Amino acid sequence: MTAAQADLRIDRPSVEDGAALWRLAKESGTLDLNSSYSYLLWCRDFAATSAVARAESGEPIGFVTGYVRPEDPQTLLVWQVAVDAAHQGRGLAAALLDGLTARIAAERPLTAVETTITPGNTASERLFTSYADRHGATVTREVLFDAGLFPDGPHDPEVLYRIGPLAF
């Protein structure tokens, strides 16, 4: 953690954090916004595979949500990453991702991280390729969901980034 992050705490989200995570996702302007209910459920059911960064006040200022893939239990799928605009550019998203994967790897085998990124989302591309670099892993990319699969209007394709093998 950098000096700019020294006053931050990264831990598991609680149900009480659900509303703040929803607001951070909404204010990001780039994430697909899920219902507020889904963020409450996520904080209840997937807290072990998610992380929240808190300011000194305890208020969430960033998060990463993920889940272990049922068909590949050594792979973490990262669903969303968001950082409050006032705290961006300080490496907080990377610290969240590193902290989360280290925590999971301490509890169970973890050999890969997956996420999907829409073409042109350079911030996410940088976050995940730099994660791979820090961990000495390779990145493979393939279209997971073509644009035509989305029933709710125009949507960019979702490209699967698979990072591995990881060794902790």
C-alpha cells in the first residue's frame, strides 16, 4: 500500500455496505448498474470473495466483487471494480485486487483470475494486465459474450481476460 493509502482499510463487505457499493457503481459511469437489492445480496452471499476499501471514517470508497466459479473452483471471476472518483489514481483498485486474491489464496487454492472487459475500457485493461505482470502470469483474451447476445439494447461484446497460472 502506498502512503496515500495508509489511512485505508481493506476488508470483507457487510450487508450494511450494499447501498454504498451500489452508489459507487452508479457514480462510476462505466459499470453496468445492477439493482440495489443485488448489491445487498452480493455483500451477504459473496463477502468472502469480495473486498471493500474504507476511508478512516469507515465509509466504503472502493470495492471489488467476485465469486469462485462453480465449474472451476480454483478460478476467481471478478465481477466489478469501482473506486470513488476522489480516490482514483492512487493504486487503490490494484491494492483491492491484490488484497482480495491474497486473502482467497490463503483460504483455498487459487490458480486463475477471470474478468470481462468491454473493448475500449483502457482503465480495466491496465488494471488486469498490470495484475498479471505483478504476479508473473499470462493473460489470454477471447470474446465471451458477443454483442448480439444482450437482449436489452446495444451492448459492446464482453471480452474474457483469463490470468494465470497464479502461484501464491
